[in-house]
Amino acid sequence: MSTAASPRTTNRWVVLAVLCAALLVVVIDVTVLHVAAPSITEDLKPSALGLLWIIDIYSLVVAPLLVAFGTLGDRIGRRKIMVIGFVIFGVASAAAAFSTTTTMLIASRAVMGVGGAMILPGTMSILRDVFRDREERVMAVGIWSAVSAAGAAIGPILGGFLVQNWWWGAAFLINVPILIMLIPVTVRLLPESRSPEAAPWDLPSVILCALGVLGLALGIKQSARHGLLDPAGMIGMIAGIVFLAWFARRQLRARMPLLDIRLFATGPFSASVACVLLSMFALVGLELFFAQYLQLVLGLDPLDAALRLMPVVVATIVGGLIAAPLLRRLGTRILIAGGLALTTLSLVPMLALGVVDHYWTLVGPFIALGLGIEVALVAANDTIISSVPAERTGGASAIEETAYELGGGLGVAVLGSVMAVAYTAALAPIQGINAVDLSASRESLGRAVDVATGLPDAVATRLLDASREAFMHGMHLTLVVSISLLGFAAVATWFALRDASAE
């Protein structure tokens, strides 16, 4: 149980508003570059692999560091760690805004991930401290979860507006004035809290977890791009698995582990964590491809493309608000499995998408996608917290937050790699295009559009038509992968939660 170190009289709903503002800053940056990807490709000319690293290095750094900074906050003060995180996040955002190379942008995004990992754990830990009544906590968590999912959905809209009116760096630079305003508000209104029984700071475990996640991501990207037998990919995946196994072994032996993985022995807990992971996997990964589809295939400008994603935003907000009463009425099993099933079904009509604009066929599926994911996330969150003893809720929350960020990072890594491989394989030689231009075009659709600007009109048209068809082939394949994973998860959670009560 946490203890407040400096009592406050601030209304708990005001505290929730400040926490949600801090949360929004962190989660928006998971997806803010989705609509900006074509502009970044045109300016920095990254490879397909480089672009994936630019987009998802942020989540892949945040995920393994959440538990570490959550533990540090438990020891020295959660509000203090959040404020330090704001400073790091702001400085790194400024550096990202003015990056001149792919490497510089990736490094800046990685440092932003460190700041985000310092901010995020405190938002849930302080919420849990302030809202002790379960019904109020479910409502507060529903709002927190809606802000989290909506933030991921708002990211492309904000990015589209900023890219269209300024340049892609504005998507980062906007963080600076927001954080300058948020720091004094956080210091003044948030209670400081610590845990009297915080786990010890375990630097070797932090390093093992970070190396494991990054190694696995590198292996997935390399193997998907260059084949399963690619040496770099194999080394990355093997190293990632070894580091994560070593991390798990260290946690099981520790008296007070950094990450309490023994919690996974509980069926409802494991099923709910898997729900969170796969929901964010689908939401963040697919949003990236839909943003590119709307711009590069249908030819919309960044803001128009972002606004086409608005039904997802509205649906996630509505889902977060209606999830609490639905949870009381229907119970966790129906809400989690049903939410995943609805998400799965929402993706099926998208398989009919092509190079012709039929946007209105997307509105219904987008609404179903947002509602399904959000009600499942809120129910999963409540199950994660409620299925463990009160003294272990801190560890449970840390695992859930890690699943949020890791799901987003892996969604981009895995689905992005599937897309890249399918796109490259589908883009056959084209009459009138030399080997150098064809090789560059096979990197990504964005690069193909860039190459086409320097070709004669007839040749450029052939290249764009072929590359857009190849992109659609890759997008359909990523949809099939997502449908399969989410459908399996819906069935698995239905059986895993068969003994869960409706309370």
C-alpha cells in the first residue's frame, strides 16, 4: 500500500485531470509520427527499417523501463520522478524536432522514451492511491484508459495538423510549451506518494529487460526484412530471448522482484495482460498503415488523412465512458472476450479496401474497432488489479503499463516488418525503371513516391500504380495477421475467464 508523503486537499477528480494530461503527453507520441512518416521519408530519406525504428524506438524504450522507474518512484517519490521525466522528455523533444539525420532522430526518440518511462508509472500509481473505492476506481481507470487509447488515436490527427501547417518537427516541438505549463501544475496539485515496501533498485534487471526487448525487436525486424536465416536477425532474437529468460530467472529468485512475474500464475491475470498487449498491438500497428494508406495510396494531405481516423478517437472515448457500467452489468468475461471479438470482426471488412477511395465503408469498422478495444482494455485493467492481493497491486499495474507500451512497440515492429516484406516481394520489375530506382522503390511506398518525382510521367505512373498495389497486398496481409491474433485471443480469454465473476 502506498502512503502519501505530503497530504493534499486537492479534489481527487482534479488530480485525475492532471494525471490524464501527463498521460496524454506520453501516449500521443506513440502515434504522432504515423501521419508524418511520408514527410520524414521525403526529408531524411531513411530506409524502411530506419523508418520503423524512428516510429517505434520510443515505445520499445518506454516498455522495459516502466517497471524500473515505477520502482524508483515508489522509493523516492512518484511525483518527483514524473517531474524529472517531464524535463528529460521536453529536452529530447526539442532535439527530435531539429534532427537532421535518421540516427539523430532515432536517438532523440529513444531519450524521449526514457522520459516517458519516468512519467507513465506515476499516473496509475497516484490514481490508485487517490481512488480507494472500487467503483470510483473503475470509473477513474475507465477515464485513464480512454485517455490512453484516445491519445494513441489523437496522435495522427495532431501530427497531421502540425505537418500540414508547419513541418514534421513541430510534432515534437509542441511538447515543450505544454510541459513548461504542466510542471508547476504537477508540483502544486499532485500529492507526493511513496511505497513503504518498495522493491530495491535492481540495475542489472533493468539492463537485462531493456536488452531483451530491444534485441527481440531488432531480430524481428531484421528477420522479416532479410529472411529467417539472416545472421543479424537470428542473433538479435536469440540474444533477446536469452536476456529476457535471464531477467525472468533473476525475478523468480529475488525476495522483492523488480517485476513480480509470479502473478502470471493466475489465469485471469495472464489473460487480461494478453488482452492489453494484443489490443495495443492492433491499435497502434494498424493506425500506422491506415495513415499511410490514406496519404500515399488515396493521395490525401496529412490533416485530411488524420481526420479520417476521427471515428476511432470518438469510439475509444465513448468506450472508456461506457465500460464501467457495462462491466457491472455484463462482467469481465463477456466484456474482454466480446471486446476482442468485436475488434476482430471490425477488421474483416477492411480486407476489401483497394486503391479507390471508399472511405464510408471504413466508418463503421473504425467505430467498432475503437469501442471493442476500449471496453476490453477497461475490463482487463479492472481484472488485473482485482485478481491480485492489495499488497501486490503495484506490481500488477507495472505489468499492465508495460503491456500497453510493449504492445504498441511490437505492433509497429511485427506488423511493420510483415508489411515491408510483403510490399518488397509484391513490387516486380517495371518497364522503364532501372535497378537503382527499383531497389529504392522497394524500400517503402514513401520512397517509391519520392523516386517517381524524378521519372517521366508515363514511367512514374506505372511505378506509382505498381507500388500502391504492392502496398495494398502488404496491408491486407497485416490485416490477416491481426485478425488471426485477435480472434485467437478472443476465444482464449473466453475460456481463461470462465470462472471470473461478474462483480
